[in-house]
Amino acid sequence: MNPRIFVPMDTTALALGADAVAAAIQAEADERGIAIELVRNGSRGAFWLEPLVEVETAEGRQAFGPVEPANVPRLFDAGFPGACSDALALGSAADIPWLKRQQRLTFARAGLADPLSVADYRSLGGFDGLQKALNMPPQAIVDAVKESGLRGRGGAAFPTGIKWQTVLDTPADQKYIVCNADEGDSGTFADRLLMEADPYQLIEGMTIAALAVGATQGFIYLRSEYPQAKSVLREAITRAEQGGWLGSNIQVSGKKFKLELRIGAGAYICGEETSLLDSLEGKRGLVRFKPPLPAIKGLLGQPTVINNVLSFAAASTVLAHGAAHYRDFGTGRSRGTLTVQLAGNIRRGGLVELPFGHTLRELVEDFGGGTATGRPIRAIQVGGPLGTYLPASQWDVALDYEAFAAIKGMLGHGGIVVFDDSVDMAQQARFAMEFCAIESCGKCTPCRIGSVRGVEVIDKIIANDRRTEHLGLLHDLCDTMVDGSLCAMGGLTPYPVRSALQHFAEDFER
């Protein structure tokens, strides 16, 4: 049997030269007359080691990384793909400490196989949850999700089971399942990695949701900046249909679910669920008034389940392993695992999945290894561009929804962006306001006008133009945006601004 060599094909690995590495490995093997099987897998999320090459052996998968095309001849000279001693050899992939310390539920399969192979997915436990759901009444599926304690992973952390229950209880001839894959927060890439490394898990989770609420049509709303995910998802949907996992007669059960991929057009505001629905209907993406909730009157006025990629993926785990198994992870009301993405000025960037309850300090120091520059960490932003900037005094707060809410923070989608001591926090506060001004849908005055005025006021503070007076004005403006904005875009923008003013006041006084 020819040795199997795995080279990732997700966006990050490709950006770091994975295609060139794969081509170099195949060319070197051909030149030496060594027959190999080259598998393009998904990344494990250890982006600081990409391109991470793995070789399947009798002792398990052996890892090498980060590999560059120029390293390939040297690896073959040292015995690759057989026993190989080289500086790039990392030993067993499963024993890499950065990966071994994690507890992966949602990303348990990421990086292990060909993302588009239905057979590989099935061999790793894929579709087990869906097969169970096909033999369960809708209410039992919803009850399992409720009992698991799963909360939406898109940022709002609303209990997923309650949302599904609302759609199930709302009578309608047509119901919809919509996946919010418009992952636009800075420092986030978990949705993209799952779609590129384990796309059938998303398809499975959405189909389970459809069975739970009585929906027959679903849509994945994908941001246009993810061309690789687009390619993978299109092919995965086609293969799932061919294998009977989607369509008019799922696994000869008589149950129907059709899934389509739709591409956004680069608007951050369309990550807000009601704006996304407008865009999906072919309209300009504007935030809708609530009520009615999308669960009652959503896409085309019909009851709609709208969750993000990780929420649907987690639902497949809940059905496959049981509500109690999922609920056993986590702390307090934050059950299961949190998928964090380490980005910014970080030495070991990538995706880390751990049960809720670990600390930010543990993630950025133990997993992240500190800053890429080697300078001290000064601030950490959690939850995307609208998340608060946290000083060192808050890095030991437990990563769970309630603990973060208590310090005026939010976990959001789990994006963690690190800044060293060279950062200017006054400029970061200005960036938050400017981001809102650029990305606002413009429907409500506090967000549309407040953000523009906010940039102007911060510029005056930085310029020492009546600083005390304008600081008071900035606080009043933030109050207006929080209390008067129609959605979280304007309502959350003051949070990073106020955190910068509170914890890094000296940067506004230079």
C-alpha cells in the first residue's frame, strides 16, 4: 500500500504555500520513483505550523512543519515518507502538546481526512447524529438540544433549543433553515475552517435542525471573501445529495431537505440576522425591527431557524453523543466547548477548542506563547471589532458568557486579538467608531450619525482640543448609541471605546 501523505488545502494553509509544498512532494516522489497517495486534508488549526505535512504510518500520523518547498528534497534525503529524522519532524501529530491539550468536540475531525469524502466522514462518526434524528419525533430532537445547554455560537449566546422550539411551535406551510456563515469579525476564522475542513458536519447539523422544526429548505449565507469555502461547500452539497444525505428522500426515510449556497456581497452588517435575511431575499441588507422575531416571521415572512456555522455543527455532536455528554463540558450556564481563535500579535496563532471556564491568560500565554514581537502584551480584544479591550487585570476572568458580561465584555464568536505594548489605544478607540461609521446599514440615527460624530470627537480629544469637555461629550454619545441603536452594531460600538478610555486613559492624554 502506498504511503498516504496529507497536505492541507484550507485558506490559511494555501496562503502559507501548501499548494507549492504538495506539488514539490509529488514531484520529488515521482523523480525518485516512490509511489505515494497525496491527500489534501483540512487543517488542524495549528496555523503557526502550517503548512503542516503528515504521513500515515503504523505508529500513527507523523507530522512535519512548517514545511517549505525548498525543504522537500532534504526531507526525502532523510527518509521521508518513511522513518525520518529532520529538524522539521514533530513526531506524532496527535501528541503535539498544543493539540493534545485541547478538548475538541466540534473540531474533532478537522485535519484528519479529505473534507469532501463522504466515506471518510462516515468512518469518523459523521452522520451518526442525523441517522438518530431520522428516527426521532421533532420534539425529541428539540428537547435534546435544549437539554444539552447549547447556546448560539454566533455571539448573542441565545439558547439554541428555545429558538428551535419557537419555530417548531409556529404553524406554517413552509419553514426555513438559514446558516449565518457571514463571518466578518476581526480575528475570527472558526466558521471558515470548519466549512473547509469538515463541511459535512455543517450539512448534517442543518439537516437535523430541519427535521426538528419541520423545514424542507435551507440556505447557507456565505461571505464573498471565502472563495475556498465556497468551492468546498458547493462540492460537498452535491456529494451529499448524491449520497442521499440531502434531497427529497433522505436515506430512504421519506423526509426532505434541500440546501442551497448563497453568497453575500461584503457587507459586515449582513452578519446581523435580520439584515442577512433581507439580503437573502434580494434586498439591501437593512436591520429589521423586532418583534416579530425571525423564528416567527423570518425569511420570506415564514418561521426561520437562523444559527451560525458552529451552532449547527455542535447540534450534530449533541445528537450523535447525547445531550448529557455535551452538557458535561463547560461551566455554569455556558455548556460544551468554546472555540477561540488566536490572532493579532501572537506567536502561535490558530484555533483552540476547550470547555468553557478556562482563562484568557491561559490561552494567550500557554497556547499563544505570548506576542510574535516578543514584547509584553498590553491589551486583548475579545469578541470581534465591537468587543472590549481588556487590560492584564481582567485576563484571569473565566471564559464564560456570564463572567464576561459582568466585566462589560463579550465572548462573541470567540475571536481573540492580541496587542503588544506598542499599541496606541486612543487610535484603537477611534478605529471602533470609524468601523461602525463605515459598516452601519444607516437605518437608525444613533448608529449612522453617532459613529461619525464619535470619530470627530475622538480626534479632538487626541488633538487636546478642549479635552475634558469632549470626553464628557463622548460618554454622552456612547450612552445614546447604546440605548438608542436598533441593533448590536451601534449598541456595542461604545464598548471598545469606553474600555479604552477606562483602562488606557493615558493614551488619550499624550
